[in-house]
Amino acid sequence: MTRDSGRMACGIAATLSLVFAAAPALAQEMTSKIDGGDTAWMIAATALVLMMTIPGLALFYCGMVRKKNVLATMAQSVACTALCSLLWFAVGYSLSFAGDAPWLGTFERVFLRGIGMEATSVFAPTIPELLYVVYQMTFAIITVALIAGAVADRMRFSAFLWFVAGWLLFVYVPIAHWVWGGGFLASAGVLDFAGGTVVHLNAGVAGLVAAYVLGKRHGYGTDNFAPHDLSLAVIGTGLLWVGWIGFNGGSALGANARAAFAITATHLAASTGALTWMFLEWSTRGKPSVLGMITGAIAGLGAITPASGFVLPWHGVVIGLIAGAICFWACTSLKLRLGYDDSLDVFGVHGIGGATGTLLTGVFAVAALSASPDAPQGSPGLFEGNARQVLIQLYAVVAVLIWSGVLTYVLLKVIGLLVPLRVSEPHEIEGPTVRVRPSSSRVAHGRVRRARWKSPEAIGASMLRGHSIPSHLLIKN
């Protein structure tokens, strides 16, 4: 280690010491309220939600794109997971869930300061706060990762990384605070159990704006953009479907009856959404498709997300039916009419599905299920005589739509001034992941030698010996 690098390391260590010096000691005077059963369930739910992004969403998306873009699509999910995790640890959690200001949280929990072994969050008093941090982290990860589907095949990887960081901090974090962190939408009485507005509508609107700013894919409307391997997409859908048990069931923040209601409504909505899409395809095109069934299932899952812990199981069937039909229309008729190129229908499935589910929550919410210590009377929906709840839900939809749409547009324009948003046209035609082609190590006396790269094991061994990574595994940035 050089003298300069040693000084730098000492400086970093000193800085971190100052950051954490103000953190309270781990041992707290308060009596622990942590429940072992709730904690065990939330650990499982956290793992399930993380599984939704890697490998669930990664497989779902890579099965839907063309073969030449598979590795680039997977790389986006992996990079998004890593980058969002570190940003959430640094400032994301604190700005989302510390403090009760109407617009944004505070820096009280920056770098997770003050979170001791007995610490709990006011939002989840029966589990360790650190577990709540990680659970909410998985929500932030998948929300940002969803947007990648709208710009698949054409967004430059370096621009995507800038976008992930900026969008998490300037779009996701404020909205999470508004709805779940005691912000102005929470004070208004909005019901969003697991992310109809924060996750699905938010990501869907951002995806639509991103697709508009980046423009259509090369060859859109003339080339064949059929999925290259639907079996991967089906496997990804299965992982997403199972993971949604933790996504919605875990949002009860404990092993309780509300979690059971949420899981049941979630599964029924997914099943109904899949069948609805299948029958609509059957009636309009003469036969159903596997792609239609899995898309309908995702539409039902997205729509039931805000309602799952506030409604009865049969409401899940109705919501899945309505969402399946509306999202089918959005991904076919509406998309063709507006002429936008949302590669994997993030807006049509998640944006429209999230908005539909959020509004239907105001229709079907059951007061007994939505009751909480802060609101023991609960929040009844239209079916229980409270039409005002539908207006509150509409208010949330409009607020999230405007904030996400405007900020996403501004963010992309700013990033475009720093780095190109799109890959070059030759690379887009060829694919962001470069195909195998001769390199200097393979050319001898004017002829191409046999490539050394035969298997993942051989690649790993060669890298350990100091060889370069083969070109077909590199990502154009």
C-alpha cells in the first residue's frame, strides 16, 4: 500500500468513526417488544421479496426479450439490486421512514445510525427495526428494477445506473414517505397495503415516461420482437407469484390473520387475472397463449397489492377479473392507439394495474380489516357506505402520477446531458451484449484460432489465471 493510499484509508476510517460516533449504544433501556413469531415470518417474507427481483424478475424479463439482449437484461436486475441496497442503507431508509414531516423524512437514521438490538420501528413494533429496514429495501429494489422492462433493448447500461440512483432518491423515497412513512397521503387516509401506488403505479408511470424519452426500439413495428424463451418467463412468473406471498403477506408486518387474508386474496387475484386474460385472448384471437396467461397473472398480482390486507378473499377474485380485463385493453388497444414502445408493458400491466387496484381498494375496503391501533374504527370503502374513500384513493393516484411522471422526465433529461441514454444504433441492432468475434488473443498468422471459452468453469479458471473476460460476456455501456 502506498503512502497516499494509506492516508486515504485512514481518512475514510476517521470519517466513518465520526458518522457513527453519535449513534446510541446497542443496549437500550426500553423493554423489548420483539415477537419471535412475527420476526421469523418477516425474515421469510424478506427473502421471498428479494427473490422476486433476483432471480424472479430477471428471468421473467430475460425470457421476454430477444436472445441478444438476455445478459444485458439480467445485468440490469443484478446491478439494480446492488446499487439500491447500498443507497437504501446510506440514506434511503432514513428519508423514507424517519420523522413524520408531510413531504420527506429526516437524516435521523442515515447509515442506520441508532438502530440497536432492541430497536423497533413505530411502523412495525413487534420486529427488529433492522429487519424492517431490509424488508423495505427489497420493495425499493423491485420497484426500480421493474422500470427496466420499459426500456429493454436500448438503454445504455451506464445511463441506467445513473437513473437507478437518481430515481430511487428523488422519486421512490418521497412517495414511500408520503404513503407509508407518515407523510401527507398517509395523513389523508390513503389505503395502500403493499404498494399499489408506491410500487406499481410509480414504476409504471416512470416506465411510460422513460419509453417516451428514449424513443422506440430500432425496427419497432417491422421487426419480430417475439420473446426468445417463454419457458424462462414462465419460471420467472412462478418465482414472482410465490414471492408475492411475502410481498403482500409480509406487509401485515407479523404472523397474524391479516397476513392470511392478504395471501389468500393475492393468490385468488393472480389466478383470476391469468384466466381472464386467457379467455379474452381466446375470444379475440381464436386461441390463448402462455404469454397471455402469465401477463394476466402479473396484472392480477399488481392490482391486488394495495387492497390485499384490507379486503375479503372474494374481493380478490373481483379485483383480479377487473384488472385482467383493463390491463389486457391497455396492453393491446391503448398501446396501439397511443403508439408508445413500452418494451415489456410495464405501464400497461403495473401502471394501469396499480391504479386500478388502488381505486378498487376504496370500493371494497372492509373497516374491520383496515383497523389499526392508530385508527381502531378502520377505513370502510364504498361498499360499506364510505364513498369518500374512493376520492382519497384517486387523490393518491393523481399525486403519484404527477410526481413520478415529472421527476422521471427531468431526471432522464439531466442524465442525458451527462451520458448518452441509448446505445448506439449498431450496438442496438447487434445487442448490448456483444457476440463472440475474433480478438487479438485468438488470431495467429491471419487465421482465427479456436476459442478457448467453452464453459463457465473454464471461464472462471481463466479469469483466475489473469486472462481477460471473453467479449460476449461484456456489456456495452
